Amino acid sequence: MRPALAVASECAPLIKTGGLADVVGALPGALATQGWALRTLIPGYRGVLEQMKGTEQVWSDPMLFGGPARLLAARHGSLDLLVLDAPHLYDRAGSPYLDVGGRDWPDNDTRFAALCWTAAVIAAQGVEGWRPELLHLHDWQAGFTPVYLEQMGAAQPCVMTIHNIAFHGLTAADRLAALALPEAGFTTDGFEYYGHISALKAGLTWAARITTVSPTYARELTMPEFGMGLDGVIRARSDALVGILNGIDAEVWNPATDPHIHHYASPRGKRANKRALTASFGLPEGDGPLCVVISRLSQQKGLDMLLEALPTLIACGGRLALLGSGDRRLENAWLEAADTHAEVAVRIGYDEELAHRMFAGGDAVLVPSRFEPCGLTQLYGLRYGTVPVVALTGGLADTVITANDAGLRAGCATGISYAPLTGDALGHALRHLCELHDDTSTWARLQRNAMRHPVDWTASAPQYAALFDSISRRV
Ligand code: ADP
């Protein structure tokens, strides 16, 4: 087995705010079958340290970016973790990125620079004789790692994975010295971004290879409409860029064994879950499809367009249960929609167990994102026979075979995708959903196809391994 170090700000099941955590948590298992042994470096947030058992200190620094820090090695399930315990950076209430009031932590640049610095130290010096042959960096929080690696004179290659290019990790130019970054790197060809320092741009520029989480998003990233101001950087590195589709942890997300639901192996078994879900959300019974949404409430996710399309769904006999949190205005708009329509029920919050029950009990999962690097909820939908209705963008386009005439005739459709990305087009898609749901045999076929569609790491893990093999040297 060849050693590699993954560097990330989240890792399921220990700490999760979105899909990044699921992927970071699942990749080590997937890559273990391909000859790569990953250790995963994550920050020692308060909630993470509380879950650690049997830790062993493997490194310490009396002054890491303003305070003492130590590195703890621990196993959690099948994960081999290195946890950076630095109380001045991570021991606080709130989320990994936001304080309890929902504002970015003012020292986020330092908090994640420290993570990158530690990754570089591990690679350059090794810990207790262990040294990675390659580093796998996830999103901007890991972006400075290859810059520090170069400063330390270490030669291991880095793979930078973009989970969402909307987040750049920007900080002010006068933070160069505080972040121990080289002045020479502060140029347009380096990590400067319109007068600021960008951690993501550092990663994109210094890494040996760049991956993103679906082939379509890899193409989209080169376009101004999706590149979020970094499309030029991506275009300049297009030779180094590859899109590898995310998979899901098919053990955690398995309707036949999921501890949170009534188990089932065929769509018929969803009925008990649907009854339970309808009751727990206080929704009326009905013949139309029970739709579910499990999502961050942010502009990206397009749930304002779903509000526009709600009357259409309701007029066709549909019902909707939504679980989400985020933007206060969207939260309020959805609470108001639930007050107005008996067919709509809303839970504001983050609830992993309820998410499982919703995938099991829903007939359809709606993902109307404006952009979506990969998207995991449509994959959970497929696995649970919960037909996905998705906007035709990013990984959503790569994972759902739409039920148009051709898809239905060929018998391969797994869901519904729509374009353009407007409330109107979504309304049409929802009407189509209700029609398909009324047609019992077509609907059963869709559900069966969905459940058979491969959504685990079988196809993608070898692609990561081949990429790792192609650039790594034994250390
Ligand atoms: P993103 O990472 O952009 O939020 P993804 O679809 O890639 O979107 O991943 C979202 C992940 O977070 C999924 O595992 C989804 O089930 C989960 N999730 C999102 N919101 C909630 C919530 N309110 N409660 C429970 N799980 C949620």
C-alpha cells in the first residue's frame, strides 16, 4: 500500500456541513482497494476532539500560528486520522467556518493556513517514520499546502480537488507575513487575486494536478458563467484538470441496512417509510408524489425557483417536505410557504437521521441547483429509489438519465432533468413528475432503474488511483 495524506476541513462522520465531508470520509475506503492508504488530516474542532478515543500524540509545536498545537493520531471506524489539536484556532462553539451568529470567523485565514502548514510539515519531516508519497488537498482550506511544501523543500506532488469553486478563501494582502507566505508568490501568476490573497488560487497554481467532482463541472469551470472569476486560471491549467465523479458510501447509504429506516431492497418497501414520513411531517395523505428536499439553503441551490414552482406541484397533487438551513431570508420564505400550503412542510435545521428517513420515504428528491459541482442528494435519491428531479448542470447532468421519450422507450431513465434553469422549466418538470407518478408501471420502472444505477466508488476510485500513480514517486 502506498501512503498518501488527505487534507480537509471536514470529514464524515466526524464533522460535516456538506458533500465535501461525505467524500473525504468515503475516499480512504474506496482507495484502499486500489493500493493507496490514506491518512486524513483535519482540524481538531471541539466536536471532533470529543469523539476521539485512544489518541496518540505524534508531533507538537509550542507556537503554531499564535499558540501551542499538537498532532493526534487516532482511528475512527476505518478512518486513519491525524487531528490537529490547536485550541487557539479550533476550540470554540460554532461551525467549522462560522461563529454562532453565522458570521465567518475573522481568523479563518490563520485557522486553515495552520492546517496547511502542518500538512507540509508531515510531508517534509514525516511523523514517527510515516511520510506520504502524495498529498490530496480538498478545497481552499487546504490550498496553501503546496506553497509551504515548496518553502520547506519537500518534493511530494499535490492533487487539488475542487468541490465548489464559489469559495476562494480570500484574505487581505497585508496578511502575507502573518500567514508565512512568500512575497514572491503574490503575483497574478501566483496566489494574488485582484489585490487579495486567494488560498484556492494557491492550490490551483501550485498543485501538480487539479481534479473536480464531475466531468461536466470540469468543463463548466473553464467558462466565465461557472468559473467564479477563476475560469482563466483553470483554462491556463486545463492540461492538469480532470473531472472524476463522486461516489457515495454505499454501506452508510443502503436502504437494506440503514438503521434509521424500515429496511427495503425493492421500491415496494418504501411504502412504510412514506407513511412514517408523511405522518412525522404532518402532511396530508394523497395519491400524488411526496417530494423531498434536503439541502443547504443558499442561492446556489435554487430553492427560490422551487418556491415559484410550488403552485404547479400542488395543483398536480404533489406534496413537499423540506429539510434545510442557511440563508435567513430563504428559511423565512420556506416557513411562510409551509404556513400557506397544507401540502408543504418544512424543518429548519441540520439532521442527518431525518435526512436518511426522507430519502427512504420520499417518492422524488428535488435538486434545482443553479450550479452543482457533483451533488450527492440525487445519488442518495437513486440509491433509495427516490426519483431525482434535477437541473441540467454539473454533476446532476452526469448522474441522472432523464425520462424523456427516448429514455423511457429505451427503458434506461432514472429521473428527470430540465433546462433552462428557471422556475418555469422546473414547474414543467414537476408536472412531468406527477404524470409519470400517475402511470404506475412507468413509475415502478423508473424507481427500479434508479436503485440499480451504480452510485458507489467502483468506477471513480480507479480513476483517482491512476492519477495518483501517474504523478507520485516513492519517498
Ligand atoms: P453541498 O456540499 O453543496 O451542500 P451536496 O449535495 O454535495 O451539496 O452534499 C450535501 C450533503 O449534505 C448531503 O449528504 C445531504 O444529505 C447533506 N445535507 C444538506 N443539508 C442537510 C440538512 N439540513 N440536514 C441533513 N443533511 C443535510
